[in-house]
Amino acid sequence: MNYESLKLFKDIAQSRSFSRGAAMNDVSQSAASQHVQDLEKWLGTQLLDRATRPLAVTPAGQMYVDFCRDVLRRKEEFEGALDRLKQQVEGTVRVASIYSIGLSEMAQLEEEFSKRQPEAQLSVEYLRPEKVYSSVLADECDLGLVSYAEASREITVIPWRQEEMLVATAPDHPLARRRQLTADDLNGIEFIGFDEDLPIRREVDRFFREQGIEVTRTLHFDNLQMIKEAVAHGVGVSILPARIMRDEVMQGRLVAIPIAASKLFRPLGIIHRKRKHFHLAAQAFLELLQEKPTADFGVV
């Protein structure tokens, strides 16, 4: 017994015709007649009186019609409730992001996403880079946002944007009035860097080696916010993505200075688990990110 069989008998009984009931269910009239015969044999009672035209439904047949109608109605209610539950779950886009993407930028992305997908929700968790990868692999998030993204057998990388790296100084630092710096200007300078295990540290170190720059390292941190604060307090200078210094530059707490002939950039990427099936809301947010890699919010 299945839902198709229940519907077939209900339609035959309600239309009082084998031919009409069969047509409503895309089966032959003979198959519909055979189904009712098998059903009556299984139940041990007559369900339809074939001696009349149109067909008459016996009392036992009416009981079975009511049973079919009730089961099919419950099935429809269940499927509707399940669809609504799926929409609630699948309407939330889970994003794991490194801290330096920025709360303000993500808030503006969320605002734009809300305009496009008013029924969807955006849930963002800020994590260390390795935790973002772990979250993606564990399917705890739909998308991850990281710098220096690395693909693997289980991770797909979508390039997002390139962020120019500039020298960051306090406003009263001797270099702060310069409009541009050379590699020589950085030699011997007190420098605040990143922890050695971070990709951005390795990239800055590579740049120093290529340019023949030697700095005096004073402090190192695992996040951009701490570095910005240390620079603002005059502990030393650093090299940071121009984008993440925007607010501090506008507030007059930091000065961002280009390095002449420098092609130092921080690449940002979108990562997700390979063969990931995106629900509609997640796909819409991914398209928004790719459509506006700089989010049109301005840079330093």
C-alpha cells in the first residue's frame, strides 16, 4: 500500500468511474480496475458496486474513501510543515570569517543581503584562520572568508579580492608626513608584525627579503586589531591592508603610506567544502560577494 494507491481509489470512488479515476492518475483503465479488485480481495469485502452506472460506493468503500482522504490530507500537511521547517533552516546563511574582514563591512554586506533576500538570515562567526577551515570542513558553516586561501582535496577556493598593503604609522611618527616611502626608509625601523604561524607574516617577510629590508621587531600579534592599537600608541610601524585601516585613518589615529614600486597585496578568498550543496540563500550571498568584491564601501 502506498500514497499513489490511496489516491487512485479515492479518485475512482469520488468520480464514480474507473476511466476518469484512471486518467486522473495516469494509469490505464484496466490497471485501475485490477487495483480495486486486488484491494477488495486484500480487505475481504466489496468496495464498489459495479452493477450500477455510475459506480456506487458501498458502506465499506465509503469507510475506505474516508481513510484514504484522511491519510492523504495528513501527508499534505506533513509535507507543508516540513517545507516550512526547511525554509527556516535553509534561510540562514552561516559564514565563518577571519577577524580582519571587519564588522562594519560585514554589517553593510548584511544590510545589502537583507534588501535582496528579506526572508533570509546571515549568521557570521569570527575565528582564527585555522578555525575557519575547520568550520568549513565540519559543515558548521556554508562559506568561509580567509586571507591567503589554500585549496585542498576537500576545500574549494574562490578568489575574492586583492587588498593593497601600506605602511601604518602613528600620526606623530617621523614617517607620517611622507606621501610615499622607499624600501630604504624601512631599514632598521621598529616594526610590529604578525605571529610567525600566520600566512600574512610569511608574505611580509618574503617582501622584506626581496627588498633587502631589515627591521627591528618590537612586538608581534595574531590579529590586526592589536597591531593597529600598538601602532597608534607609537610602539612602532607595521605593514597592513589599507582597507582595514580606513576607520583609524579617518579618525586621525593612523596614517597609511604607500611603498614606492611595491606590489604587496593581501589576497582574500571565499572557501567552501567541495561538492557543497548550497541552498538558495547561501547561493544568493555567494553571488553578492562575487558581484561586489570590494562591497563598494570605499577604501583608504
